[in-house]
Amino acid sequence: MSDLLSTGMEAEVAALARPGTLIVLDFDGTLAPIVGDRNAAGMSGHTRAVLRRLAGLYPVAVLSGRAAEDVQRRLEGIDVRWVVGSHGAEWPGEGREHRAWRSLVSGWRSSLEGRLASVKGVELEVKPLSLAVHFRQSADPDGAAELIHAAIQDLQGVAVVLGKKVVNLLPEGAGDKGTALQRLVGLSRAERVLFIGDDVTDEAAFGIKLDIPAVMVRVGRSAKSLAREWLRRRSDVDVLLDRVCKLRETAGHIAPGGPPQGPDVDVEAERLGPALAFMKDLWALEQGLNQRSKAMLGRHEVTGPQRLVVRVVGRLGPISPAQLARVLHLHPSSVTRLIRRLEKRSFIRRTPHASHRGRFLLSLGPRGGRVERLDAGTVESAVRAALKAAGPEDIAATKRVLELVTSRLAAKP
């Protein structure tokens, strides 16, 4: 590990001032000191000033184990781009989703309240999409940890994330700080990322494989950490962030404390020109669709395209494969492959066509109804949330542009 503020690391820090850098920060132990009473945690006036400056110069995300609403309150007056809570389970615009996860968390709380009631110094913290079992106040931390682990052994659908004097329980499939960092990189279209954290829970982010250069920084040195760089103490986070602010201000001729600049991608768009800049947006959209589709496969055992087929069959069926291909703008051979996979898993079924011998129609299979009713964590739910945030004119204009691009791509060169 290398101290990022040491002599010889100047070039690596300077590279962060270039356009395209995303900065992702943990909260406790990174932006705020670790304190005995978690409710008393907060940033110093100096840290607040540095972070406010930073958010005006870079796309910034705060990725915390705390509930997203809790973090938002502690960031009041600072407009960071994203606040992601519960170790990556809580995302902006998805507050009403994940009902099944909320139900799981509620069930865990009910079970553990009775099992751990007699263990002194143990406290349950219920968040919207996770449950934290704290034992920082225990007189016997090791003994408390053993009792906690014994109590959670038979809980259903739980993923355990260990922290400093806390055991975090998340729904399986909710991801972790690593998958959250991947998603932030895709959303921001970043060309490089700086991530700073201090806890065991941040190791998932330190170790995640990204397609862009990443500066992974741990607050406090640890030989076991996957981070390649480190800072000696929490106050050094302020020093580093102040340094990257000054580098960006100097590079962009921005007066310290001056008006926030536009996103890096706007500067790049001007240099790339409208066609290449729009293509970047299309690739970012494709990456986002693929990431959400992979998450669906892990959580629901169905990909985004597969569920789209089920949804179309459920809404328009019984429907012929040829009609399905036209609706989805797919080649018939691609639809055939999708049908075979979905039929094999009983999501859809074929029935003989009454009017055409040898042909068949598609309708929902025995398991198709469950897939069709899925809501939380799907591609469709993300699109629905985005459309709610956009106005009718924006949606209509976007549709016209996409139709124009699609028609040009279909035309002969």
C-alpha cells in the first residue's frame, strides 16, 4: 500500500483532476469521525466546506452503510450527485420498490429482538433495506459477536456483511458496495474513479473489477486490505479532497469558492461533437440495461430481455412468434432462442393455432405469472421511475430522436 499524500504520488493525484473523474466516498470514518454514539456522527465545518467545493467541481457520490435518508440529513446543504445507503441496496428514485426486501428485514428484526434481548450492549438498527446489529457498547464484544452469529444462523434470505463492532444483514441479491460502485461508474459514464473508505464493508468496493482506472484508498493502513493506497487518518481525507479541488480549479481557471461548473461530460461533449457524444449516451444506456439484467438474473432467475418477452406475451397473448418478433424488433431466430429457454422453464407455453395447422401461439406458462408480476429491481421499474421524473415533452422528444436513429441504422449504407 502507498500513502496517497506521500512524495512520489503527485502524478496519481494530479490525474484525478482530469475530466471524467467520479469521486465516491464512505461517510462514517471517511467524511465523519467514528464516534461511540452513531446518532451523534457528523462532519466538521471544514469537511463540509471541502465537500461542498468538491461537489461543485466533480460528480460525487456518498456510498454508506447508513440508511440513505440518514445520510441525506447529515449532508444538508451539500448537493452531491448520488446518495446510496444500506451498503448499496438503497438508490435514489427507488424508495417505493423492494417490498419483498423490506418484509425480510422486518421479519429478521422480529426474530432477533427476542433472541438477543438478554445480550447487554447489543442494539438493533432497522433501515429500510438492511438491519444492523451493533455491539460497540458491549462489555464483552467477542462474546456478543458469538451470540449474534448464533442468533442469525437460521434467518432466511440473508447476506451478512461484517463491519467494525457491527453485523449487517442485507437481503440476498441486494448487492454490496462493490456492485454499487460498478453501478455508479456506469451511471456517471466515468473514465476514472476515486473511492475512499475505512471499514471492512468497503473491501467489496476495493476489490471490485472495473473497466476504468480506479484509485482505491483506505483510511488507516491494513496489510489485509485490497486497497492499493491509504491515508494515515481521517483528517487526511480533507487534505486529499482539498488538493484535488485546487488541481481542478487551477486546470479549469475556476476561482476557489466560485460558481459550480457543469458536469465533466458536458465539457467532453463539446469536444467530441454531437454524434459521438450521443453515441456515448447510447453505450451508457446499454451498459445500464446489461447491469440491471444481470442483477435480475441473480435475484429473480430471469434476465431483462426474458422478462420483457414474458410481459409482452402476458399483455398481448396468445401471440404468434412472428408477431412477437415484430413487437420486439428482433430477428425471428433470436425470438426462437428466447422462446425455447422460457418454455423449458415453464415461463411461457405453446398452444396449437386454431386457424393455421402446424403453427402455434404463445401464452403464459405455469411460472409465467410470477415473472410477469415482478416489480422491484427490474429494468422496467428503473425505466418507470425515470419516466416519472421526466416531463411528457422530454419523453416525446426522446422517442422521436430514438426513432430517427433507429431508422437511419436500418437503412442501407
